[in-house]
Amino acid sequence: MNNEVERINLDDYIQTGEGGTALTYTHKDGRSLAKLYNPGFEADRAKAEFLTARTVYELGIPSPEPYRLITDGERSGAEYELIKGKRSFTRIISQEPERLEEISLKFARMARELHRVEADTSRLRSYKQGIERFYREKDLVPEDYKQHALKFLETVPDTPRCVHGDLHIGNIITDGKRDLWIDVGEFAYGVPEWDLALLWTMCHNMPDNRVQHIFHITHEQMKAHWDFFFPAYLGTRDPQVIDEATKRLLPYYATKVPYIFDMVFSAPMPDAALQRIGKLWG
């Protein structure tokens, strides 16, 4: 493993993917994949993601091997093992919509397995503490919203179990033999509600045009995905249990969304959105 940043020549690569925060490029030799963050993202963040990816890989969690830190002179990122013939779970649903239930149930099994893995707390950060720092160090939400969030965080345990941090079906790829987690920059330890709340938000509150741009499927398919996923994750189809479990996610959603919005857009959430979400505090 090399922790020194190496400059790459993009003439040696072909752009093959676009996400919310980065572009991906496949090397023409067919052996590696470069991920470069969008302009404005700090080099330190790319390095942190690379080191986290190494930790995830070395914990035995199925994921592509991270090779090296890179830059194209303007953007920072890292280079990873290229998984030939891969498709994301969302791409499969887009191309083969009849497999939505199958893929959603497989995703539920993988999420459960991930959340059972004991984290290396010496190499991974606490997700709870990261959210706390956001509220204490940045002035991006109204004071009453901040105090509600901090009060809620006092009740959240710092469970030493793995959480992905950006859990959704676009972040698993498969070559038909291996199913692998990707985009592990937010990987941390904590309670699984941090992951489940974000997925619930994406499946219910993300605008249709953004869902289609990022995931290549429709908003209706995302909602259907949740309806397959969550009962399978919980291990029950009891409506009362599912309803109670969903309600437990809401304060995690309210606490996490301003943090995610700042990370993706480098800006505070609009006041109207915060007022709507703030109603969850009661």
C-alpha cells in the first residue's frame, strides 16, 4: 500500500461513472478504477476515505482492494481494483426491473451481515461523534434545531459495530460471483439506525429527478425497494413492528440529513426543509 499521492494522466483513463460527489474513470489497461472527487473537496478527505477503505478491506468486508492515492492536478481521489463486468444493484434493477424484489432481499441480507461485524475502533471513527462535531463546530442550522439534535445524540449509544455511512443499493456492485461494498468514505462504527435512516430518506424523500440521475431507477422503484428491504432486514412482516421500527428512524434522519446536505452541497439546508424536518422533534 502506498500512502503518497501520485499524479495520474487522465489520457490513460476513460470516464465510466458519475456519483453525487465524484467521477470514476477506468484505466485503459483494464486493471484499475480511479475515483476523483468533484472540485472543492479537500485532499485530506480523499486520503481519509482511502485509509478507511483499507481498513474495511482488511476487516474482511467484501470490497474492492484500494491501491493508491491519486490526483489529476486539480482533483483528489484514489485508485482501486477494477471489478470487471460489474454492475451496481441499482443498475441491475434499472435494466431488469423484474429483479427488484430479489436484489432488495439480497441487499437486506448484506446489510444485516455488515451491521453484525465488530469494528476496529482504533482505525474507524465513531459516527455519533462525527455528527456531534458537525453540530458543535458548524453554524448551519437554527439554534433550537441544534439543541434538539444534541439532546437526541446524548441518548444514542456508541455501539462498536460497522456502519456504511452511505447505505444504499447503488453502493454494492457485483460481477456475478462477488457482491462488493463500494464508496466507503463514510464507513464508521455505531448503531445501524444511522444507515437505515439515510436509506429511508432516499427511498421516500429524494426528488424523482435526482433519484433517476444518481440511481438510474424511478422514485416509485426506490419506495418499492424499501418495502421489500425493511421487513427482510427486520426479519418480520408484522405491520406494527415495522411501523415502530420506522418511527425510531425519524430522529436519526432529522439529525443526519443536515450533515449529509453540507457534505454533498457544501451549504446549509434551505429553511423550509429544516422547518419541515424539525417537526419530527415534536
